[in-house]
Amino acid sequence: MPQEQYAHRSAMQSSEGPQVYKVGIYGWRKRCLYFFVLLLMILILVNLAMTIWILKVMNFTIDGMGNLRITEKGLKLEGDSEFLKPLYAKEIRSRPGNPLYFQSARNVTVNILNEKTKVLTRLVTGPQAVEAHSQKFEVKSLSGKLLFSADDNEVVVGAERLRVLGAEGTVFPKSIETPSVRADPFKELRLESPTRSLVMEAPKGIEINAEAGNMEATCRTELKLESKDGEITLNAANIKLPRLPLASHSSAGSRQKIYELCVCSNGRLFLSQAGASSTCQINTSICS
């Protein structure tokens, strides 16, 4: 029985012919696929157009972008630039013949670090001051001559002349060592200590010279001229001592205008009217 049914089915299939099965996407699925493909092509074209527009606006070329050019020696930047984060570079310089400007809303800080990222030297230019932090600060001329140097031990001025233009001059809280102190031509030189003493020392001598004017020494109490091993010389055509004390004199010689200069044992000087002989011994009471 089963063999007869199988033979019958085979005969029926052979009489109907071969069957064809369709493979693919049809109907709404096909339309959705076409829509997505079209949408993808539109997005690709928009992205391509945006990319071309950005390249055009930013001026992208083979050499670089915009004012930034890539050269064999590094990066070349033309025009104004703004850096929002730290800039690390081995060398920064401007074009030949053009200045280099650094501008900041607050301050500009330049740090020099060692291998352990420790700050060795720092230069800070702020709105109120310019600060330099280092072990030694030097200023040199184009020829390499030292003009100014400062460290923890001393401050050296290597220029041939140091000029102070302030109205109040220069204040030295401690001693100063210099081979010469001079004022500008036709200007006065004043050495002053308002509340303490002024001492000038030199192992080979001190020379005070006023070639075209007067020299005055004024004090409130005593003025001493002392030479330990030498002498004091007053070399002038006229030597005036207008306020020397005058010894008492007799009425007979009141009209006489010639006086004798006398010296006490303590070094005090006084005047006495000249006579036929010395009158100093007569007026020794003024020495007491």
C-alpha cells in the first residue's frame, strides 16, 4: 500500500511540472531598504560637503593649516595666536626683522625645569611687577661684558658709570665701597646721614676737590681735624677765623686793629691786641 501511494504522488508531480521558488525582498521591506540606502547616501554627501567646507575655511593645505605651517625646522606660525593650555617648545622666535610679542590678561610666566620637573628659574611678568627667581641674575652687553649681576652674596655693577636720577638720591642702609663718587657736571654732590654719622675711610687717603666752586663743612657741635702721624696744612692766600674769641683790652688801645693770635695749652685759639711785646700771657684767663 505505501508503495502504491508513493507511485501515485510521483506520477502527479511529474504531470504538474517543476516548481519555482522566488528569493529576495519584496513589498514594504524592499521600499524600506531603498529608503535607508538613499538616506545613507545623503548623509555621506552632507559629510563630504561639510568636510570640504571645513578644509576650505580652516585653510588646510599640504604644508599645514591656516597660519600654521609645517617646515623642516618645525612649526611656523604667522599672525596672532592664542594658547589656552601650556605650550612646550624648544625654541620660539619671530620672523627675521619682526618683533615677538607675548600678551596675557594676567601675567606671563616662563619656567625652566630640570629632569625631575623641578623649577630652577622662573620669570614672572605681572600687572604690578616683574619678578625673576633664580640663583643668579646677570645683565650683559652685546660684547659679553657684565653690566649687572646679583646673587645672595653681592650685587655687582659692571658699567663704567652708575647714575642715580631720583630726586631723593640713593639710600644705603650699610657701608658702600667705591673708588670715586662724583656728581654730574653743574650738579651738586651731597653726602648725608640724617640721623647717624657719616664715615669715610681709605687706607691711602681721601681727596675732596672742588675745582670750580666752594667747599663747605658745617656741623652742629664740633668739627675736628685730626692727623695721628702727620700734619694738617691750610694752604690758601687768606685764612679767616671770624669768630675767634677776643681777649679783654685796655681803653688806650681801643682804636688799634692789629691783633695777636694766641694758642692755649689745650689748643684753643683766641685774639689779643698786639703790643710792643706779646700780650698772650696777659690774657691767659680766656684759656680756662
